[in-house]
Amino acid sequence: MKSQKVGIGLLGMGTVGGGVASLLQINEESIQEKAGAELQLKKILVRDSAKSRRVELPAALFTSEATDILENPEIDLIVELMGGVEPAREYLEKALKSGKYVVTANKDLMARYGTDLLELARQSGGAIFFEGSVGGGIPLVRPLKHCLAANRIDRIMGIINGTTNYILSRMSLEGIEFQDALLEAQEKGFAEADSSNDLEGWDAAYKLVVLSRLAFGCSAGMEDVYVRGINNVTAQDLMHAEKLGYTIKLLAVGERVDGFISLRVFPALLPLKHPLASVYNEFNALFVEGNAVGEVMFYGKGAGAMPTASAVVSDIIDASRCLSYKIEDGLMEVPLKDIPVISGEKMVSSFYLRLQAEDRPGVFASLANAFGDEDVSLDMILQDRSEKGIAEIVLVTHDVREANYFRALQNIKEMPSIRQINGVFRVFGKNKESL
Ligand code: NAP
Ligand code: HSE
């Protein structure tokens, strides 16, 4: 029996909380050895303490009163796995003020209030660990903070939402409908309590904010991120993309551009030979480009009970070591800089457009002219045989100024011969030698 004891209070016992409780049981001996302490689960906060849980735990551990944990002198470490901003923020603030250590997997909270909570932890002698908040089981926080610290990071880019990647994979590989694939992702525990966070790109944007602070040392917030989700991606778009040699993925891209920072989340066509094209289901992958190391790729399960528990329990071990050996958390913090965010209009991209147009002479010419007038040059064109006088046309541009593209698109929308604009997506990695 270890002489040191660390009392743990869990806030939340859903998908991730269940994974954490079961991992603490499965690997109990080695976890305690590595923590250098006996880890004692003292209390678990849930909304409904009568609900049946996947992991067998004594009923007396459950409470629906936060004060049973926050004001419990036997609890040294709070593990927050509730999700959402409030009341999680309020609880963690109280915990840190009373000198407790905190572990969280909450990216919403870390993106919005992470800077304040880290500062509070510093002032009150506590610490906050958040490896599970980005990339599920993939180590990203420590590698960015420590292992790559010698580099100037110029770009981070990848797939950082498991739910949307699962949906797009199931749609493109198995022909499953969007809604059915979403249901599967929810059943497997990948999706957020409010799945619009995943589908609309917000979850990836929260993670991009957390990662960009670590990678670029910038003080960017959610208001600085351009966010588009996958709601408009259809089976037809996936089919056309494949005909052109592409697949569609929800990408998160943070990069330095001429002294500015660009932070964007968007669905994009990606060449089938690109390494990210074969990242399927709940797997995530992140490329990091450093000026010394070059390109580094991180890959693994980005969502799910046990992969996320792997990150959370590792944080619990680190926090427990700090508590039991009275050592600093060692998580290097550097002051964040205000790096201006570049206006999207200045960015250069290639675009895919799918539309329905009247199939009659001159329509194609007017489309080409609308693009030509804005200096937008076309790279690939597909047209299916028309039905009832309406043709479906897919156009892919070369790299163009985004402002020019959107002006041309506005003019096209206003043409009487254009019946519907179905899909507008960026095309990523078409002309790039590197990733
Ligand atoms: P979840 O399954 O919805 O579980 C949430 C848990 O928190 C439930 O046990 C719920 O109690 C409890 N809870 C929520 N609000 C509460 C409140 N106001 N008062 C008391 N208890 C409350 O969520 P999850 O998927 O485990 O996610 C937890 C956190 O981990 C989120 O921040 C999420 O973004 C993050 N995360 C999730 C994954 C993943 O793959 N799921 C991966 C990485 C990070 P009841 O059970 O009684 O309802
Ligand atoms: N809902 C998130 C996802 C969970 O699908 O990636 C992991 O953060």
C-alpha cells in the first residue's frame, strides 16, 4: 500500500467518465505505481444519481450536489468530464481557488476560458491538465508544449473531430446516409451531447484554438476562427469528388501567413493520395510543421471512451505525482502574444462548385465569363447528362483569391439560368508539393 493518497472527485460519469473509471480499475496497479500514490475515487457528480452506469461502482460514490466534491477536504484532484461551459467553469474556478488540482477533457471550456483558468491555477498554486481536450487519445498537448518547443511552428493541419470524420467515412466508404451515420457516431459515444457542435465545426474550432495557443503562442479566441461544418456535404458531392480523384474531410488549419495567423475549419476536397484521405472513422490526424523538425504527423483515435480515458488518466497520473511528491506540474506556460488574424479575403484557395443550370446554349459561356471577369481560372469541369432540361455541373478552379471567387459566385447566383447552387467547398493540397 502506498503511503501517499490522492483523493479524486469526478465531475461526470458519461462516455469519458465511464472510460476513466474502468481504466482506473483495469490498470489499477501500474497506474498507482506510476502515480506514486494510492488513488482514491471519493465522489462522482452526475445529474441523475439513480441512473444505471456501465461501470460497476458503489452507489454511495454518486452525488448530484457539487459541494460534496468541491468542498470535500479529502479531495485533492477534480476530474471534469461533464462538458459544456457552465457550470463546469464555475466548478473549476472554485476548485482551483481552493488549491485543488484539475484535469479536464473539456475543449469548449479550454478554448473560451482556458487562459483565465491557467492563470488562476498559477496564482492559487494549483494546476490544470487538459491532454484529453484535443485529439482524444493522441498525445498533442505535451508534444506541442515540450517536445517541439525548440521550433517555430508554422502550420498545424489535420482532422480533429471524430464524429464528422466517422460520418464522412461511412458515407463515402459504405454509402450510409448522413443521419444514419450520425446515429452510429452517437451510439458509439463519439458525438458531443449537442451534436451540432460536431456537425457545424465548433468542436474542431475549440480544439484548433487550444492547439494554436500551444503551437503559435497566440492569444487567439473563438471569434478569430473561420468555421464551416459538414451539414451541406451530400452523397453527390462525395461521388463527384471521387470521380475527380478526391475525398471530402473536415479540416482544421492553423498557419502563419505573412506575420498574421489564419485559423480555419472547413470541409474540403482532399486528393485521394494525401495521407489525410485515408484517415477514417473516429481516427484523427494532425500534421505539425516546425522550422527545425519539418513535418510531424500525429495519428490515433480522436474520440471514444477508452482512447480519451487514456489521455485523461495520464493527466491524473501526472497530477497525482505532483501532489504526492510536492513537485511543480512542469507544464511550461509562456505568455501569449496578440498575433493579428488575417482576413479570409486575402487567402488563396482552389474551389469546388456544384450547381444546377438550364441546359441551353450560352449557359456554360456565361459561367466561364463570370469567373473570367474576376480572374478566376477553371481547372476541371464535369457535366452529367441533363434531366428535364436541367444539367448538374461541377467546376473546380485553380488557386484564386477567395475574395475574387466569392464575387464571381455572387454574380453566378444572380444569373436566371442558374437554378441552384448545391455545394461550395475548398480543394486542399491540389498544387502543393508538401502537405
Ligand atoms: P456525456 O456522455 O454526455 O457525459 C456527461 C456526464 O456529465 C454525465 O454523467 C452527466 O450526468 C454529467 N453532467 C453533465 N452536466 C451536468 C451537471 N450540470 N451537473 C451534474 N452532472 C452533469 O459526455 P462525454 O462524451 O463523456 O464528454 C465529457 C467531456 O469530455 C466533454 O467535455 C467532451 O467534449 C469531452 N470529450 C469527449 C470525448 C468523447 O469521445 N465522448 C472525447 C474527448 C473529449 P448524467 O449521466 O446523470 O446525465
Ligand atoms: N465529439 C468529439 C469528436 C469528441 O467527435 O471528435 C472528441 O473530442
